[in-house]
Amino acid sequence: MRILHTSDWHLGRSFHRVNMLGAQAGYIDHLVATVREHAVDAVVVAGDVYDRAVPPLAAVELFDDALHRLAGLGVPTVMISGNHDSARRLGVGAGLIDRAGIHLRTEPSACGTPVVLSDAFGDVAFYGLPYLEPALVKDEFAVDRAGHETVLAAAMDRVRADLAARGPGTRSVVLAHAFVTGGEPSDSERDITVGGVAAVPAGVFDGVDYVALGHLHGCQTLTDRVRYSGSPLAYSFSEAGHRKSMWLVDLAADGAVTAERLDCPVPRPLARLRGTLDDLLADPALAPHEDAWVEATLTDPVRPADPMARLTGRFPHTLSLVFAPDRAPDDPDVSYARRLAGRTDRQIAEDFVVHVRGAGPDERELAVLGEAFDAVRADGVVREVAR
């Protein structure tokens, strides 16, 4: 069976101040053409179809167009909800849409109930594991501790139990939206940390033939059977080095996997430039970036006059301007933002405790901090679901 693995469309998302709907429509065109050109048997979308729980109308219309076009090809599509989606909204009408060959899997309770497709060699069971927010699904999976690894392991137990009851030779594909150990994140994924731990080991998914992952925006191979497709478009400058693509996966009769990367169209390249303003304006080596979306980091010791106006004279698509004067690390003028760069909210809170009383939090206080941050995150998810 030939499977096209994609994820993280984030329909409705912009790139800085640039509306990306046209580029997203271009990607849908490319997706449909790829399905036709490569004789794809099934499409899988591993979550984050939309960028937010209540997407703009134009994004909903684009999604509707994508569903109609995929259904029109007669190629089954299996989709799950991600942490950016409202699972309940995305899943509306799923029973009816099933009849058109579009299978939306948004309910945690259905993790062990697959979409079963067949080819010349028998059945392939597709199990959809939507994003599982631990605090909200721990009762569904009867786990004592709300953690990503715990709830995903419980969901996979249901998958393996169902698979074991099926006929010999049944092949299996799991769609999951999660942060798996070994994956490389970027700046554009929403944090899903719970209890200080977001990542789950790839071994959680043992026992199935292929795992189609979503959440991380870089296309990545964790094992031959566990892969991220990444987002089809760049949504932050941290993705400047990404090669945006999808996986074309061939699942053999014995469950063996071969995969080929298929490139996605690039609406405009990204460039991250760093240096003094005069250097950026004069350096001939930067000519290839003059038509790119640019993030410029200025290292001038004193902020120059009209930097954005001068930059856009050469780089008209400059979208982000950062000031980072070259200074010694112990310079008191080093910015607060630079001191916090790369630190989590919890680490910042622990640093604050040290700052105000001269000593860090003890084990009991660390537990209280962790519970507080988890409660805030869970409350945010509940509010999005309720919107």
C-alpha cells in the first residue's frame, strides 16, 4: 500500500505579518497533484490541520475544498486532531464524512478502533491517536499519573490489543501527534510540556509497522518506521534550514517500509542575516537573499537610525528586525530577553525564587511549581476546547 504522510498544515496561520492562505492553497493543490501523480492509496494527516481552535472562515473554506478534492480522487484520507485543533469542532460530522472516504479521528476513546483499508495483500489497520492532553484524558485511559508517556502508552496498549485480535498478516499504521524523543523542535510549535517532560520515547510505538507523526515542523526520521513529515510550509525563521516535504511510504506485504521524501513548493525562501547595518547593506555575498523573507539581527553597538527603512531598500521582504549589540557577556546592558533566551517558563520561575531569597526552591516547592504550570496549561486547553 502506498501512503502519503503529511501533517501540521496550520491552516489560517500567518508568517509574521504575511497572510499565508495563498501559500496554503498552493500546498493543497500540490497535495492533490501528488496523490494523483504517484498513485497514492491513502493519505494520512497527523494533526494540526488548523492553527487554532476557532479558525478563520477562509481557513475552514480551504479545508472544505481539500476534503472535497481528496474525496473526489477516491483516495481514502485519515486525519487526527493536533494540539492546535479543537478536537470537537474538527470531528463534527465525522460519521457522515466517513462515507466519502475521509476518516476524522478526534476522540481519545476511539484510539483502539482503526480505519481498515485493503490492498492486494490484505488489510491495513490505521489507528488514529489524536493529541492526548494528559490532564484531560487520564481518566479515559485509567492512568494514575497524568503524563504524555503514560497516556500514549495506554493508548498504544489499546492499539496492540485490537491488532492482536485481527487476522494474521494484518499490517498497521499509527497516526500520532506528540513530541517523541530524538525529534528536533523549532520555534513555531506550541509547548506541550507537562510535569517538566514533553518527550516520549519512540519505543512507546513498538509493535506496529509505521508511525506517522505530527507536531514537530521539521521532516525527520527517528527510525525506519517512525517519522515526522513536518509542516509543509515554514512558520518561523527557525525553520530557515528546513527542507519542506512529505513522506511517500510504501508498505510491503510483509510490513516492510520504504519511504521517499517529496518536496513541497516554497512560496519564498527564508534568510537569517546577522551583522552591522552597514555590512548587511554592502555585502555582495548577500545578494541571493534580496528576494527572501528576511530576519535581520543587527549587531551595531548603538542602534542606527531608520534601520528597517534602510534594510527594506535592499531586502524588501524583511519581516523581523532584532537588535543584539556585540557586548561582553558580563556587560550590565545585556538585555533581559537575551538572558532568558532558551529557558522554559518553569526555569525562569525557579531563577526568580533564587533572585528574591538567595536560594533555589526545594523539592516540595519544585513540585508545587510544576503542578501550578501544569494547571495553567490544562486550563488553557480547556478554554480553547470550550471556545
